[in-house]
Amino acid sequence: MSGPNRVLRAGDRGDAIRDLQHRLIGAGHTIAPGELGEFGTRTELAVRDFQTARMIRVDGLVGPETWSALVESGFALGDRLLYLRRPNLRGDDVVELQQTLNRLGFDAGREDGILGPATDVALRDFQRNAGLSVDGISGPATLAAFRRVERMAAGSVASVRERDALRRPAGIENRRIFLAVDLGYDQIGNSLRRHLEAAGAEVMHDVSGSDDHALAGRANRWSADLFLAIRTGDAPGWEIAAFTTASFRSEPGCHTAGTIAGSLELANRGSAPRVVGRAYTALRETRMAAVVCSRGPGGDEWAANPTPDADVIARAIANGVRRSFTEPATDPTSD
């Protein structure tokens, strides 16, 4: 998606800011009339509120992830024709399409707002069953058919599939784990890789510092069983995040986030990291269970051991990953 060629921030002025503000207003946020064309206090507050609602990084800056989310939020189902293309169409209208197909029993995959092959197959399957022309295009005829059969919906097939994904074979042996480690976390990353490999996992250790889109692509191409990132966060203390939106969550990801948080809590004598749902690009675009472990400034959850050894943290995370492949699923998300 095209957008500003720079990160927009407080103090900026000009046409790009007006565009940003109009999109924020369209998403239901209020901008003070006196701030139009200027990235002022109310605009930054609106950006932070939007980021919070979309479950992405809350920093008040408008970079590629926030801009893409703003653009996608402007689409409702029926605003445009939806079909499989490259690059994949993205937007809230795609989420609505996926929700509808899943609710009607046609497995469109994760409700991530990305129209990929699974959604295309589900759409064509619906059209075939509804007696429509099977063209893979969600247009007026398909939407009318949705409305006719909506009352027959019995529950989301995607939710059932996500729960079924928890019934994976026990054990970490021979699992493929894509480990993405940010600069500054190399001691934890190196130790974590050793512990995971000692447990029998195959690890791809990525320290490239690439953006989330590139990392997700590599993990997908490698057919990883788990995507695990260690990075700096924007909230105080440790936060363990799995893919979640207002209508969907990755059950395997949430399960893994919970076991990692539990192991970190035990390693630090009872101080618990926060387990949260987020829609970061890395979590949204990966096609396997995915968890982002981030540590922001401040926080007192490591008060019992203010400077824990990197190996203590790494061993705890590795134990959490191992447990995720053997223990029954729980519901750890706190927000």
C-alpha cells in the first residue's frame, strides 16, 4: 500500500497530515478543527487510540504498519470487488468476508484481513454450493447470497480449526522454530537457540533486523512450526503477545504465549509477564503459531531479580516452548 514516504510524528505539517487526519476521522476519531494540517496533541492522541484499537504497537507514530491499518480500516464489505490477486488484497472488508465464510461453514482460514488462497478456495466453494457462477469474486451476487443464507449460520469453522490445531503430536523433537532476535538481545537469543536445539528442535536463528513482513515471509517459506521473536517493546516490562483481533485469535499462539509466560514467572519466583493479544505484522502474516516476547523500559515484574542472567531468561522461554507442545491448552490472555 502506498503512503507517506516518511514516518509521521508530532510537529509535522502538510498534506500528508491532512490525509492522516481524514483517515482517523473516518475511523471514528476526533480531530480538533484547529489542528487540521498539523500533527498536534489531539492528533497524536487519536493515533494512539487507533493503534490501541487495532492491537498494534502504540507509539503515537505513523509508520508503515499504522498507515496500512488506517487504509485497511476504510473498507467495508461491498465497497469493492474482492478476489485473489498479487499482492493480496487487504482490508476490513476482507475480514468481513472471512468472518462470513467461516460462520457459514466454509473455511476461509485465519480472519486476518489478507485475501489469500484459503479465502479464495472457501469463496469458490460457497459460490458452487449457492448455485452461483464460480468466479472467485465477491461482488453483489455473492453478497446477496450471503444474506440469504446467514440465518443458517451455526458457528465459525475457523474457530473449530484453531482449536483442532492444538491437537498436535506431543513433543518438541524435530519441530522447526524460527527465532527472530533483535539487536541487544543476542545473549538471550544465542542461549535460547542452544536450549531449543538441545531439546531436539531445529532452529533458524535470524538476527538480520529485518522488518516483520520479511521475517514472516521467511518463516512461512521455511514451513516453521513456531515463530518466536525476542525484541524491545513499547510497554514497561515483559509482554508475551499472540495474534488476536476483535473477532479472532490464534489458539496455538495464545497457548504458547501462556506456557512461555508461566515459565518466565516460575523462573523469577512469581513475577508474571503480561500475556496479551496483538495484531503485529509478524503475528498476522505468519502461517503458524507465533509469539512475540518483548521487553519495554521500566516495570517491576523482575523486582526479585532486577538483572537476571540471560541464560535464566532463555532457559525459561525454552521450557515454555517445550511445554506448549506437550501441555493441554489454557486461556492466558489478559487483554
